[in-house]
Amino acid sequence: MQWRVQMQRNSGEKVVATNRKARHEYFIVETYEAGIALTGTEVKSVREGKMHLQDSYATIDNGEVILHDVHISPYERRGYADHDPKRDRRLLLHKKEIRKLLGKTTAKGMTLIPLRVYFKGGHAKVELALARGKRQYDKREAIAQRDMKREMERRHET
């Protein structure tokens, strides 16, 4: 399996993982940038792009934001130290941001999902989104609009 790492132009950000299904499954209301607390071998694995954000989400417990179901593969050249690939990881946000998110996530249908993980200035960051789940008809409508837009672009090219 080939791991891909993308470099954002002019921003100094190195994107290591994206949650591509998130924009299909949810309406994105707001986004936040949060640091992520990782162990040494996790950082090395993430730098190699060996992480998956599928089906991951965040919750607020006891004033801390916790990221659940993120898979970070074990580092291949590790020594005795190892980490659990599916362990819960703490996100680093200011208390004011956490309180604001807590108020918004208590609203019906709102959840926190990670959109992407990237390195910025040597630190691992998570783009966290406050999102509302789409219904099935919303997803079908979005697909139909995307197909119409593609068809219009094809007609204008010829």
C-alpha cells in the first residue's frame, strides 16, 4: 500500500491524512484548529502518513476534547516502546474554545469530526469541524448537483 503525504502550497503545512467522507456525510458549520497529544512513535508514524480518520469523531469529557477511533499504525522501526493504534487521543484547545464547543455540541444533531491532520511548524494539528449529519435525501441532492456541475463544465469545454 502506498502512503501519500501532500504539501500545501505557500502555507508550510504538510497534510498527512484527510477525512474525505466527512463532507459527504455532514454539513460543516464551523472549523477549528487543534493540537493533538501524541507519543514519540505515533508522531513518527503520522509523519510517514500512516493514519486513518475514517469513522473518527471527537467528544468533550471533563473539560477535555478527546479524539476517538483514529487509527495510527505502529512505527516500523520502533524499539521496545509501542502504542495502541486505536487509543483515544487528547486534543489541545483553549478553555474558551472548549466551552464554546460544549455549548454547540449539546444542540441536537451537532457533532465534532476531524477533517484532516497536518503538520504546521513542526507540530501535529487537527482541523476539527462542528458538523450536522446529512439525511439520505441531502446526500442524493449533493451528488445530483455535483453531476450537473460536471456536465455543464464538459459542455463548455467542447
